[in-house]
Amino acid sequence: MVKSFHNFVQLCSTRWLCRYNVINVLLEHYNELKTYFEVVNKKKCYTARMLNEILHDEVNYLYLIILKPVLYELNKVNCIFQLNYVEID
């Protein structure tokens, strides 16, 4: 299966609604990122070593899995509030 290339969006403290998109892309490419940072980790780069440790920690992976549907619902509610016409049942 061929995956399309995604640009990674940098998180911003004022744009918290974008976190769903960031987590979605991270989870979609999680195994590829783990493999990449395993290889780069061997070049003795501190940042690569830290990212490698973060990606290999199963707690962080579970955290992202749990956050994804929660952030999806928050984004959905936010989109409803941004509509010009809101129907209240």
C-alpha cells in the first residue's frame, strides 16, 4: 500500500484545534517515523535520540490513540458553532 506524503504541521499554542490534524498524521505515519528515527539515532544526534525514545514509548502511542477521537469530536462541535445557520432541535 502506497501512502501519500503529508506535510507535518507544527503545533501552535493558539491554534489548539489543529491538534487533531497533527495527531492524525502522526498516527498515520507512526511506524515510518519510528523506523526513521531508529536509523537517524545512530548518528548521535540528541534530538533524534529523544524523538526515538518518545516514539518507542508505548504510553505516548496510547495517549495519541486516546486523544484522536476526543479531538475529532471537539473539532466537529467547533465547526458547528462556526456555521452561519445553526439548527437547534
